[in-house]
Amino acid sequence: MTTAVAVTAGTIPAVGQPAPDFELVNQYGEPVRLSSFAGQNVVVVFYPFAFSGICTGELCEIRDNIAAFEDANATVLAVSVDSKFSLRAYAAQEGYSFDLLADFWPHGAVASEYGVFDAETGMALRGTFIIDGEGIVRYSVVNPRGQARDLAEYKAALTTLVQD
């Protein structure tokens, strides 16, 4: 038996298209705007919830391999529907040096813009978007619930940006 996911009306941005701009607060309550990273690559990682098993594994893998992102002139922005308070505790517990962004209110609005908000469960799906310095989506993947993303795919996609 398969379960349908009630994803919001937003469409997943296509590779080659401009990424929707957004501004969210990070774990410290500081505003972070995607367009402020012009000239730099950005990896936007949507994940369901802080402190959950698969999400923690994925973000720890990014933390442990942050040099691969830095070598590609890429900033990681991890986005969930958690509050900034939860995200601050989560970042402190796990030692994340990258921004955790709170898509808390309006609940899931940015995840909706990216077509990765599951309205039925109130959480973001596991969507990743690599955006180049001109704001164009160069890679995207949305994994099914319960399936972690592959760090090797990120590294391969980032390598192509460095070569361009």
C-alpha cells in the first residue's frame, strides 16, 4: 500500500530556473536572505525536523564534510519548520557551524515555495537545491520520507559548479 503525500501547490524549481528568493531567521534569530549570497553557491537543504534520526545523520554528514562545500565556494542553509529556539539547541548539541533556518511562521511557507512542504504532516520533505552564484538552480533532489540523501551526489554536483 502506498501513501500519497499532500504536497502544497508550490512547484519544485526546475534545474536551470531562478531559485525563489526567501528570508528566514537562523538559530540565533538573525535574518538570512538567499539573494544576499549573490556570487556564491548555496546548498539549500530542507529537512523534516530537528533532533530526528535521519535528519541528524544527514546534517552531521554535511558537518563532517563541510570542507567539500567550502572548496566549492558553497554556503549550506538547512531549513526546517522548527522554531529558532529548537534550532539553536539542535545546532549547539550537534556542533553545526552552518545556518539552520526556521520556516516556522508562516508555517512551511518557504518549503511551499520550493514545492517540498507536506501539508498533511506539517513538515518539509527531504529536498535539496544547489543554487549557483547567479541564483540559478543547478541541482535538485527530493527524497521520499525515510530515505536519506547521498552526500556523494552533492559533491558531484558541486564539482560541476567549480568547473564552470
